[in-house]
Amino acid sequence: MRMLETATPAPPLEVSEWLNTKGPLALPDLAGKVVVLHAFQMLCPACVQLATPQMQKLQAMVEGSEVAVVGLHTVFEHHAAMTPVALKAFVHENRLSFPIGIDRHDDGDAIPLTMRAYGFEGTPSVVLIDRQGRMRFQGFGHQPDLALGVLIGSLVAETA
Amino acid sequence: MRMLETATPAPPLEVSEWLNTKGPLALPDLAGKVVVLHAFQMLCPACVQLATPQMQKLQAMVEGSEVAVVGLHTVFEHHAAMTPVALKAFVHENRLSFPIGIDRHDDGDAIPLTMRAYGFEGTPSVVLIDRQGRMRFQGFGHQPDLALGVLIGSLVAETA
Amino acid sequence: MRMLETATPAPPLEVSEWLNTKGPLALPDLAGKVVVLHAFQMLCPACVQLATPQMQKLQAMVEGSEVAVVGLHTVFEHHAAMTPVALKAFVHENRLSFPIGIDRHDDGDAIPLTMRAYGFEGTPSVVLIDRQGRMRFQGFGHQPDLALGVLIGSLVAETA
Amino acid sequence: MRMLETATPAPPLEVSEWLNTKGPLALPDLAGKVVVLHAFQMLCPACVQLATPQMQKLQAMVEGSEVAVVGLHTVFEHHAAMTPVALKAFVHENRLSFPIGIDRHDDGDAIPLTMRAYGFEGTPSVVLIDRQGRMRFQGFGHQPDLALGVLIGSLVAETA
């Protein structure tokens, strides 16, 4: 796991509905913080078994600090199963407390807008965004705790 | 974990639709086998994390033997989320290969019929049915592998 | 995991010292019980990480029942490290409560006597002995809880 | 888990014998690197099950980088069991590849010298030493991967 060599601005989040927030959330609102963006699907086994619990654990650890965990429900398959009402039940049952946006679909395209903008290969994917809003790491699949922690820690140590 | 002191006939399965079977399945079809009945909900965390993977592991171990694993999707909450189409996506994504019945709902009752007949307290629940079709164990919550294995083994050793 | 096709009498335990017992233990003392014999070395990683904790878990589950867990410290390498005093510290630190015999060495042979009599390939090894003192299963390496449980349960169900 | 508020120089390592090194190692040799010092005992269950495997995993991840994992065998109990020859067998069997020093004993004191200098409460303990040789974190007990990773990452990001 290495940081990206070129740090480009993180694309905006195109979200049709937010859960666990008081209102819509945008990346510029989080400027000055390190953002851990967790792209997942509620029926993706590697998300449910590994990556989403990892993010909830991270959330419990960093809440109120300079790190913000943000979930993104990027449904690109089984659209009839992973509806907003189903996601809300999933979030409730798993007691997820970090903000979660539902990635917006354009009519007729299976892959939602933010997923396309970031070029995610699938779920789970994770993006680390630095205090200046730049993408510094993007990974597909579950990232081990130790390696993910080292990356997050090194971004936290940077001054804004 | 102890066997039930009184062995009563296992109530019939009231199922509205079967997955992973060629047609409807009934307990009498399994006479002579030890049946492990796994009552679950696809959005119940202890099912998804523990009990359902345990059943798939058991299925891989006993397939073609005298032990039959049967799933029962007993939806008693979040009905709009845990629909048949969502269950099919869940089964596909988690590569579950054992037969799964959808517990039938009477109009107007949140708790489905088989769940009521067995008196399940929630999900996951597991029932062990002996070769003669009698309930010999019923447990609520995840059962450890070692203890569940001992119970199954002792029922397998009984002659029909 | 299948039972052995031929059930032969379990060889006697050749033990130089017993831990966690009031005195020497012999297999005939356990006639009528199902014996789970756990051959291990205190510095064997698969023993320490998997098989020995499994046996302590089994011991907690079956204590006072018709199943007896018996450990056998079969040192065949690193003899200067895995001494009786080291084993006692290991047993104390890991709070092992089942009886443990130290497999006896003949002068000049690295492999101890009971290990040779059973023909263990290494550690961990497990042997299941039925109520009549016959070997019914022998396995090298860690055995999964579910499969081991099924074997134990089926032996428990046999009448002595 | 928080960094120490006051960064004091890390006490020197008082070591009677080094394993996995070409010769004696001293903290000044590692100046410019972040040092993760792992104090353990080979028969301490939380070390063997959690902390030592974590350090080997960290070693595999950071080898050749700006992070150095250093083990310290701080024997303060069961001295007759945890001898150098036993430690060497333990290191061999568990394929530990990071440098490990044996904490030196003064005649007549159960607690070895480096352990006393650092004031470890027991094992496992971990100390993080920054690029300038200053102690920045000290913790007793197993530290979760995610939290430990964040601390290491933030020290890596500091310039020497």
C-alpha cells in the first residue's frame, strides 16, 4: 500500500440521499480533515464481513477528531435488492453511525455517478483524501487494519 | 447445549417459495436424515456474520450424507427490505447452496407461520430434527461449532 | 474426516510425569468414556494457536461428562527447550485444566514412546478412543471444530 | 491511544544476547527511523496469540523502510522455562525475523534491566520511538492494529 504519486483533487460526491447526517454533506465541508471514503454495497460479502465493520471501528476511534469516515453506497448490481429502504434497515441493524451517501444514478446506467468519477473497480473500495481535499490513496478490496492505519496516520500528521 | 427431554414431531414448514431446490420441499421428504433447520434473516448481523456462514460450512461438509441443511428465511421485521428479490441477491452473493424456504406470511401478521409454529424467539435459531422427524434441539442465537457438531454427531449415530 | 474402518485397541500411554491429575492415569481408567487424546508440543505454533485452545474449550464443555480430554506432550524436537519445567509454566500461563502426560523418552531416541506406538506424523495430532478403548479416529494437524464435534458426538451416542 | 505529551529520550537497551542480527544493536544505530519496540515473553499468552504475530506482520510490511521492529525478551517470571535456548526454539518455530534482544538480568533481581528502565507493567508492552530517539508512546497489553498503525504512520510522517 503506497500513497498515490500524484495528488489530484477528489471528485465531488454525487449523492441522492444522505443517512446519519443533518443535511447534505459535501467534501469542501470537510476541508482540514482527513477523509476516509468507504465505497460499499450492503450485499457485497467482503464489505459486510470486513470493510464496513472496519469503518465502524475506525469511526468509533476517530469520532470528533481530525479524521472523518464517510460511507458511499455505490450500487452497481442487484438494484432491486439494494434499495434505499433496504440500506436503511442494514444501517439500523449494523448500528452504523458514520454519514452514508447513496451514490446517484443517471437514468439507464447501472453504475452510479460518483463511482464512475472515481473509477472504482468494485466494492469495497476506499479513498483517502488529505486535509486539502486531494486524493492520496485509492484501493479496491479489503485493506488490512495495520496498513490502513499507517496511511491514515501519515495524512493526519500533515499540516493543513 | 442439551437435547430436548421430550421429542415431539417437528411442525411442517410453511413456505411460500423455495430457493436452491428443484421444487417444494417438505420435512417428510427428508425422513431418515438428520435435518439442521437454520432460521435466519438476511439483514440480521449475527446471522450474516456467524450462523449463515456456519451453515454453508456444514453444508460443504455433509453434502450427500445423512445430514440435510435447510434454511428458512423468517422475516419478522424490515419486511420492505428483506423481500424475495433481495434474498435471491443475498443467496447469490454469499454462494449459499443449501435449500432455503421463505417462511409464509399470513396477511396482517408480522411474524411468519413457521416461525410461530416453532416459537422462535428471533434469528438466528437452529432446530435439529432426528431421522424420525422429531425435534431434538432448538436454540436461539449462534451455537458454537464444537457443541453443534457434538449434537449433530449424536443424532447421526442413531439408527432410523 | 471419517472414522477408521478398523477399530484396534488404543496403545497404552507411556508417560514419565502427569500434570493436572492426582496420580498416574491409564486408558483403562477411562473405560466407558470417549477419550479425546491431544498430542502436542508447547512450542508448536499450530498447537498453541489452534489445537490446544480447542482442547481447553472442549474440556470446559465436557467436564464431568462421558468425554475425557487427555493431553500428551510428545516432544520430538527442541528437547532442551520443551522441558517439564517449561511445560508447567506453559500449562499455568494458558490455564489448561485437562490431564497432561509427558510422553516418555527412551535414552537416545528423539521420538518418545507413545508417539512411536501411535505413529503420529507430528503435532498436533488427535486420537478419538471409543468407550471400549478402541481407536476410531486419528488425525494430524488442526481439525475444525464442527467436524471434530460430529465425530465426538457419534462416539458419545454409542453404548459402552 | 494518544501520543505521550512529553517526549523524553528512550532509555538504552540492556541486552545480554541478540537474535536475528549480525551483532549487537543499539538505539542510536536506528536514529532516523521510527522504532517499534515489542517487549514480550515467549510464554505470555497475549504475546503469543496477539502481539508477537502482529509484530511479525508489521515486520513483513515495513522491512527495508523507515520503520524498524525490535523485539525485547523481558523475562520477569518462569525464568527456568524461558531460557535463551527456549527462546531460540520459539523464534525458529514462529519464523520471527525481526531483531530480538534478551533483556539483561542483574544477579538477584527477577525483573530485567531494560524492563525496569522503561517501567513496563508487564507483557506485552510496546514503545514507539521517533526518528530522534524519543519515546512518543508506551502501552501495556495488545494494541489494536488500526490504532497502532495510525500512531506509527504519524511518526513516519515527521521529518527527522
